[in-house]
Amino acid sequence: MSVTVRVPAKVNVQLAVGAARPDGFHDLANVFLAVGLYDEVTVTPADELRVTCEGPDAALVPLDRTNLAARAALILAERRGIEPAVHLHIAKDIPVAGGMAGGSADGAGALLACDALWGTNASREELLDICAELGSDVPFSLVGGAALGIGRGEKLTPLDVGGTFHWVFAMAERGLSTPAVFREFDRLTAHEDVPEPVASEPLLDALAEGDPDALAAAVSNDLQPAALSLFPELADTLAAGRTAGALAALVSGSGPTTAFLARDPESAAKVAEALRASGTCRSVRVAAGPAPGATVVAGN
């Protein structure tokens, strides 16, 4: 008996960040779009909890109980009073430490897979509650599609999307720590009056209308200056994508992956080819969104 769940990556088409709160977190207005790069998490009964991983950069994935997939299994098992005796196998295709919620996807995937394997029949509300306990991006990995996240990003409102958006993602030569990027944001804005984060109405309209030109004009990321401050070479990657014809270029989330919006699949292929030839990034992927959230794809 095993269960396999497929979970998508995400891109932040808007990331508005408020000032640091007393608890150290920041209020966000985070517009997520799930895209068609997927991890798959397979859960199989075992003598004890263990985690294995394969795929690009698998060596960078922790295999102990700090892994969000392991934490998801532990939390659900504790709530149900059962032993978390499972083998969690992660087949990775989402970039590791790339600002595309790969770890969060694994947490959501493991949670849904364990729920199915153990027959715990957790409600959607309970699953989302556990996801929020795991991390700010994990609830969206469960839900997929497009959504506005407020609070730390975990309080979600689904959004309408009127078409398919085509993206190119450039993976950087090294990673960026999300806490370090937020600390740099705090340093850069220390003497500024940081406004309350709110979703951009033109951006929400562009998503609903499926209009890539309007979306390109509205995308934004308040963490981008901090990411560029810590990783200045990302500016060269952004410039290479714009020169190749991308409608918009931005750092995805806290980075260091950079995201490029293209008009159509042909334009995306052209941007991807130019980025691969630019020497400014480690690898390049093409994907479209919206994509469905965590989905059981196999069970026996």
C-alpha cells in the first residue's frame, strides 16, 4: 500500500511586505500563482519514519525531522494518536531553496498522502490548519490555482484566473536564506514608513482577465531590493531575460530564482534559450500557470 501526491511550485506575482511585527514576522499581501513544476511525495508504511529524496539538488534536501514532509506526518500522527511509521519518498522537480515553495510543497504533499494512507479523513479546514502550522507557504501548496495570502501569507482567498500565463524560471548558482532576505528588507526600510501591504487591484484584474500585458505591468515584489542587495548578480539575470523579450522580470519570492513572464509558449521558449546562453544562471525551466494544488495521483 502506498499513496503518491503531486504538488506544484509557485510564483509570487505580487509580494507586498509590511513592517516587522513584534513576533518577528511581517504582514503580507501575497498573490500566489501555482505553476506546472511538480514534486511528488510517495508515502509507504514502514517500521519507522524515514525520508528519502531523488531528483535535481536532492543532496540539498534535509532527510531528518526538520524536513517539512516529515513534520507534516508527525503533526497529523500526533493529532490522531497513531505512530508516524512511514517512508516518505520525495521525487523533486521544484528547485531547492529557490523561492518557489519546494519545501512547502513537500509538506503539503506528505500531509495529503498520509491522510489518505492512514484514512484519517481530516477535513479541509484541519489540513489547512496543519499546513499553516508548518509554514506560511504550505497552505497554498495544498490549494493551488491562484490565491491572495494575508497575515504571514497563510490566510488564503482563492482568485479567479481567466487564462494561462507562461513563465520562464532561471535558477541561480547559489541559494538565498529567506530569513536573511527579510532581515535585509528590515535593514533597507529601517528609516522608512513601510505601508500596510494590500493587493493590487490592477493585478487582480489582470489575473481574472488572463491578460499577460496587464499582469506584466502590475507584478511587484517588495523583497526584490533586499534579494538584489544580498545577491547583486541577479540583476544580470533579470536584464538578460528582459533583453530576450520577457514582458516582466522579477525575483520570485525571497529568491534567488528569477521569474520571467512571456506572452505565449513560443516567446517563453525564446526567453529560456537566451537565458541558457547568457551565462547568468545555473539552469532554466519553463512552466505555465495556474496549476492544481496537491493531488493524489496514485494509491494502491
